[in-house]
Amino acid sequence: MISFPSDYYICNMSISVSNISKYYGTQKALNNVSIEVASGEIVGFLGPNGAGKSTLMKIITGYIPANLGTANICGMLVDAYATKFRSKIGYLPEHNPLYPEMYIREYLGIVAGFYRLNNKKEKVEKVIEITGLTPEAHKKIGALSKGYRQRVGLAQALIHDPEVLILDEPTSGLDPNQLNDIRNLITGISTNKTVLLSTHIMQEVEAICNRVIIINNGSIIADGSTQRIKEMSLGLGQQVELATLEPLDTKYLTELSFVASVKLETANRCIITSATEADIRPMLFKMAVEKKLTIISLYEQSRTIENVFRDLTR
């Protein structure tokens, strides 16, 4: 696993997972996973489909038990058969389970009852305001757009004012406007909460998360601040996009001593990874002149979380 110095982490952990393993029959979904999330962090939890993200989130929330290992929330041991620790957690599952025939206030009132909250009506109105549901609050859940249904899901996760939010794909399937609304909502409510957020939208991670954990095949393979993850080279050199008016021949490009690999995107455009620490753009320009190629573009690609994610999990 690629990790970073221990001084990055803060004491007072809201989530502490130690040596968790989970099996479904003979299939190993999680392999000795350990993570710690400090109070106040917003952590993006990334991985390909089937990597183990939802399984770990379900274990952390007590929805399913682990086969091995332990999980703690705010210092309380997670036990699938206990209830006390659940008051510390707000959970929005990947497939937001709602009752379409219920009115918004009716549903949230029932959820408030589960937590035995005092002043239920007051708590319902407050969470409706926080999540921006006021314009639609008179409607049945089934009459809402997907963006507003996600807001209802967030409202039920927030109604008891938990210290920890576990959000599994909260923006899946939303249009760009809805996505931006939910992103702003999560950012707003996370000011005094710890958030573990699973998503496939890398721009969302870069926009709201201050730390990234990447899981693949049931194991944690990278863990660090958003900036440090983006700076990871993974042993790769400089990556340059070259586009020319004429078709490119990858054969003569790969034979260049300063080129490690060439990925042809189209007949006229490719991504070149360097085999040297030096800037290879002047050398590519010289090569193009010698080959009588007309350069349309020649620029260095910046590293993003998406780049790192693809390099680690492909």
C-alpha cells in the first residue's frame, strides 16, 4: 500500500477500522483493511465497482458484521446487534431507500421517532431547512426529482445531528445542476462533522474532500491528502500530449531513447510518457521538425486524482 507519514493524521479519531476482513462464501470482499478518519475530516473513499467500498461502509454502520477485525465510531465499538453507537452515525446508502407514498414530513417524523428525539416536529422542520427541502416539503416523496430525493436521504441521515456521516454514492445519477447542489449541501453540513464519502466522480472528490483513500480488490492501496495523492508519480515520468496534422507512427516514437511508452488516442494524437527526469517537450519538438510533422499541440498533462486512480486500479 502507498501511504504517507503518520504525522499527517490527527488524534481524536471519529472512525477507526482495524484489520477488517469480510467473506461472502468463498469470495474475500475485504482483506485486512485498516483506516482511521479524524474528527472533522472529509474523506473521499474511491475504488472500482466491486472493490469493497460499500461492504466496508455497511460494516462501519453496523448494517453487516465483519468476519475478522473491529470498527469503532467515536470510541464506541461497532456491533451489528447493538444500537447505542448508531446515534453517532448518519448513513445514506448507495440505493437511497425511501417510501414514495409518504409525504416528506411524514417520513422524516418516523425517522425522528426511531431515534426517540424530543421535539420531533422542530427537528423535522430544521433538517428540511438545512437540506433545502422547503420548496418541496408539501409533496410526497414519489413526486420528487432524483435530486430532491437525495436531499430527503441526506435529511434522514442528519435528523439526529450525528457526529459522523457515511455517504455511499450520494450524487450518483444526478444531472450537473443537481450534482452541484448536493455537493454544496455536503460541504455546508460537513463543517462540524466527519464525512466518509464514496463516489466515482473525481471532480467531486477534488472539490470537497481533504483526503483520499483508494481501495482495490478488497485492500487499501493509497491513503493521503488530496494534494499528495495528485502528486504521486507511481514511478511514471512526465506525460505529454502530442497532436500533429499528419498521422503519427508509434513505432518511431517508442524507439526514442527518452520515451518510456506511447498511447495512441487517435491517428493524430498520442500520450507520451517519458523515460527521463528531463522535460521531453524540446526533444519531441526537435523530432517533429526532423520528421516534418506539423505540431498542433504539445503540452504536459497535469496529474489529477483520476490519473492516479486509473494508474493504481487498471
